[in-house]
Amino acid sequence: MYFAALLARTEDGWEASDTELDDVETLSDLADLARESASEAEDTVLVFIEQEDAWFGVVRVDGEEDPRVFVSSAAAAARSSYGELLLTDELLGREPKDDDDDLDALDLDGTEDGEPEAEDDDDADGSAVPAGPVGDAAILDDLGVSAKELLALSDDALSEIAEALGASDVLETVR
């Protein structure tokens, strides 16, 4: 079971809303969704995503800046459709795959020209994804949750983060 919520920091404190991620296909889409929930263009918005006790992710969007991402367990998140939204090639330190390479190997009649290139075993079996946390562990430093604290969280991580932010009541209303 998944849980996803948006926490927007306003002049009056934190405002929470649950969110559906069914129409979100990329991290960019998720960042746009977060920006839409902000009252002011420069507000900080946090997106919380968790899958039971398997993993959690935090995406931070500050105005028009690129989103910052932290995922507690990349391996667990990689087995999840919502986790795959967060695990970009950049976050995992991989070179983006070029879809045009597949087209270059095709002849004009649509058949392959020569032998196909061997797949990189690390990417084929998913072992290129680290088992532990990935991303910006300092994502919440200025909000009162240090990187060390974030890395130590486990079972009820999102509630603990919300409590440190002073937003536990508003988060619980959308759970």
C-alpha cells in the first residue's frame, strides 16, 4: 500500500494534502504537481511517498528550482512504479539511455542490421541500483532534520519528519 502527500510551507505554517500519482509519469510531472499546490510561487513544497515499511521518498521543490530527491532504499523503490518516478538516471549516477540507439540498428525494412549489442548485465538485472539510500540526504537540513537523522529513520519515517517540521497534525489529517 502506498501513501503520497504534499506538504506546502506557507506564511501560516504547513498545509498538507493527499495526492494521487496515477497521472504522474516523471519526476518533472511530480515537481509540477508540487508547484501547483503552493500558495506562493516561491513556497517550499515537500512530496512524501512511502510504501508501507519498504521505503520512503521525499521530493523538495523550492519555487522554480530543480527538485531535490531523497529515497531511503533505492533497491526497494526500484521495484515500485512510484519509486521509479524518483529514481532518475541522474540520481543513480547512470548515463541516460538513448532511445535512438535502437533505431540505428534497424535497416530500412525494419530488420536488424548485424548482431545486436550485448546488454549491460548490471542494467539488465537491476543490480546497478544501490541497495541503500540515494539522493540528497541534506534535503531537510534547513528545516530541522539533519542528514544523519534522515538516514537513521525507518518504520514511521514520514511521521517523524513531519513532527520535526511541526507538521505532524496536518499530515495526520490526510493519512
